[in-house]
Amino acid sequence: MSIISAYNEAWENKDVKALAELIHDDCVFNPHVGGVTMSKSDILGFAGSDNSPRSEQNRILFENDEVGVAHSVVHFANDSDSEAVMSFMRFKDGKIILMETGATPLSEDYKLVGSE
């Protein structure tokens, strides 16, 4: 199974133990909101919370042993609008060591939660 497929499956099942095996200890996640940088522990805490987003239409656009690019529609639990999210991942030792996302809002009246 690809790293991205395994990550998506673990996230969907809120399987924090499986995610911990897929995410490198030195992982850095730069999401598309708020200029925040997250660590492995931040990601695992978010994945196991009641506020974790859910995704659908997950597609792997490219993946090899070094990098992966994926796209999905993400629905957030904090009442922000759904987004089409593009993810770029860099792999090291078969684990995700870097992840960055970019997103397109899926509603015309979109407002980023926390931006007001």
C-alpha cells in the first residue's frame, strides 16, 4: 500500500497508532491556514480529536519513494466551509517528513475561520 493511501485510511479511521507509524518523528506540517507549523505530536493530537476534518474524493496524483501529491475535498468540524485541498508530501525512511497544503474554498461566501 502506498504511504498516502495508508495515511488516508488511518486518518479516516482515526487510527492514531497507525498514523504514528507513518509520520516521521521530525515531520513538519505547514497547513494552508494561519501561518501555523505543526509537529508530529500536533498532527496526532488533531487526528484523534473530535474536531478532525474528514475528506472524500481522495486522489493520489503522484507518488514515488521521495514525494507524493494528493487532492481531496475536506470538510471541517469547526463550521468553516469545505475546501478542495492539494497536499504535497516529502518522504524519508518510508514515512512522511514534510507536508504542505494549499486549498480552494468551495463556496462563494467563504470566510476563513479565525480571520475576522
